[in-house]
Amino acid sequence: MATQEQFDRAVRDLIWNIVEIHSQLEEIHKCWAELLGITEPQWLILMAIDELDEGRGVSGIAVANKLRIHPAFVTNQTKKLEQLEFLARVTSPDDARFLQISLTQKARTEMAKLSDKRQALNSTMLSGLDEESLAYLNKRLTAIAKNSRLASQKLSLGLL
């Protein structure tokens, strides 16, 4: 059975590992963005749209929620990405107050060009992990993310 000191050390190690992974992922995203001639936040917006779009486009609010950023920033950046012909923004057929955002063929083509490099990168990053290990890790990280949001809320409300 672990002592409190051992548990605290394990928590600190986990946090520092997450900080390191986050830092490396930022560098990776920056490189992908540079290859497309866009910024890192714009790359993340493209990735979120690619992930969320099920064929009808996606709302800016959904993108903002996925990336945990302000919707006004998404609006500003999607306008720029539209000018670069990476995105199409059309009025939602369900509610004219909202836009549905989707990747253009140009964006899909440019992202497809990176596909082999992205697969090689993923293989390098996740070397030694099989599908079962990744599923287990993702399940645990999802729980930690959920608990982190709760802890953050409690802390900001002065409940901790």
C-alpha cells in the first residue's frame, strides 16, 4: 500500500509528464500549421472541425467547446481560414443566426498530403503501445480530465 508521500510523488510525476506532453504537442501542431502556412490555433480549429463534422458542417460554438476557447476567437479565426480557402461558412438551415463551418476540398487535400508524416509521427510517439493499451490509457485520461474540470470548478468557487 502506497504512503501519502508516494502518492503525492506519483501525482507530481503525472502532472509533469502531462506538461511535457502538452509542450511537445504544441511544437508538433506548430510544425503542421507552418506546413500549411497558418497559425497553430488555426491548425487546431481545422483539426476540431475535421473531428466534429459529420457531413453537415459544425457550429463555431462546438469548435470553441472542443478546444476550450472563446467562441469569438473561433469566429475571428474561421473568417481568416475562409479567406485562405480552407473553410466554408454557410448559414445553418436550422437557424439562420448560426453558421455551419466545414473544411473545403483545398483543406482536405492539404491535410491529406500530411497524412503519411502524421502516421509516422503517431507511430513514433506511441511506440510500444498497442490498441488495448491506448484504449486503457484513454479511458483513464478521460476520467482524469473530467475530475480535473470538477477540481478546477471547486477551486475557483473556494470549495477546496
